[in-house]
Amino acid sequence: MDVVLKTEFNDLDLVRRGKVRDIYDLGDYLLMVITDRVSAFDVILPNGIPGKGRVLTAISTFWFDQIRDIIENHIVSVNVDDYPDECVPYRSQLEGRSMLVRKAKPLPVECIVRGYISGSGWKAYQEDGKVCGIELPAGLKESDRLPEPIFTPSTKADEGHDINISYEEAVKLLGDDVADRVRNYSLHIYRKASEIAEKKGIIIADTKFEFGIYDDELIIIDEALTPDSSRFWSMKDYAPGKSQDSFDKQIVRDYLLTLDWDKTHPGPELPDDIVSKTAGRYDEILNILTS
């Protein structure tokens, strides 16, 4: 399978190249192309994961459809036949890994929901028993399920790490009404998605959403409940008290931690077996969730 690391659509207006997505301005809409790039420790690595962009596109499309009764999303179409004529020359590169989306104004806050204590949340909890200012019960173990899912926003960073903030700080950035609404939307989506995933043997430990304003209405944008924005764990293998095996690029991170690398650009090339194993994990979670 070919690996798409970078798109070069010379007669289209490239407005942003993120860690994974290339975004083009088509006038009334944006064209979002999901590449196979993979990043770790905020560094984009030289080689990508075959099929990763197609997996992310398919999973996002699945979830956007599942949560449409909660909130509208930014997708106009994922069918290249519906795209403007200027996209036709690039059909082969766009099929299965692109979205024609509405031009929403992104909110300056990422909306994270945690149902389990892991990752940066676990590190924060170990320091003072709190995550983003929310006091949690004493005595929690790593990967424990929380009594209730919690909303833990962060600031957006184009480069480097996002910074966890309190809900009160999110209010300062968004205003009372919008902050309250995105918190409620985030928790509602997480609960519904968790119910769906658990029926398929998958725990959604935490996930990240992005929202935007379109025609004066809040909509969900970017991606939804993918392995790049969420921690997916197997219910049958779940064992609190330690980190869990995730359906994502954890294989890549674990490999990189064995190297003498200072986590700065340029990153090391991934060996074929690590690439193959990671691609397999992405395919596996796609098949589980969407079957």
C-alpha cells in the first residue's frame, strides 16, 4: 500500500499543513486531506503508517454519523464525486482519505473528556490529587475508571504540547455560555460513544473533541473518536494499576523510547516491523468499531 506523506495540489490553495492533515481552501468550503504522517513527542517522523489516513477518515465518518442526533458536524461530503471540479485531477489521492468540510471558526480550546485516569491526567493526579482543577477520590490507581467522566479542557498549540487548563480558564477564553455548552456536548458524546464501543468490547479511556462556530451555531469539527484523538483499550485485557495496551501509535512511542534520541527534529526512521504492527493496530480498531 502506498504511503501518502504530503499532498502537492499545485492549483489548489494550501492554507495549513498540520501534523496529519493538509487543508486546502476551495472558496465556499475547505478540503481536508488526511495523510499517513505519524508524529511522536510532537515530532513528525520521516516515514508514515500505510493506510493510517484512510482509517482515521473512516472512523471519524462513522462517529460523526453516530452522534449527529447530539450535534451537527462540519462534513459536507466524503464522496469525491461531490467535490468541486478543481479536485477531479486528484481523485486517486483523495478517495478514502479526504473530507469536504464547512468553513467553521475553530474555538481556541480543545475539549477533553476522561472516563479513566491515564496519561497526563494520571501524572497530574499523582502530584496533587487533581486533574485540571477537579479534585478526584484518593487512592486511585493508574487506568482506574473514574466515578463519572470529567471534562478537562486544554489550550490549542500549533507546535509543542497543548496545555491543560481549568474549566474556569476555559470560561475566560470562551465565555460562560459557550464553555457550558461544549462541556455538555463533550460529556454527552463521550457517554454515547462509550456505550456503543463497550458493546463491541472497547473502552474509550479518554478522547478529545474540537468545536467551531458555523452560521452562528456550534458544530463539531476536525476528527471524532479516532485512535489519534482517543485512547481505546480492550475490555477483556483491561487491568487497572498499570498502563494499558492501546489501539493507536503506542507501538511507535514504545520503540522510540528504546533509542538514544532527544525527541527533537528530525525524528528517526521507523523500521518495517514497527510500521507494519502499527498499521495493524489501526486496521484492527477500525474493523472492531465499524463492523
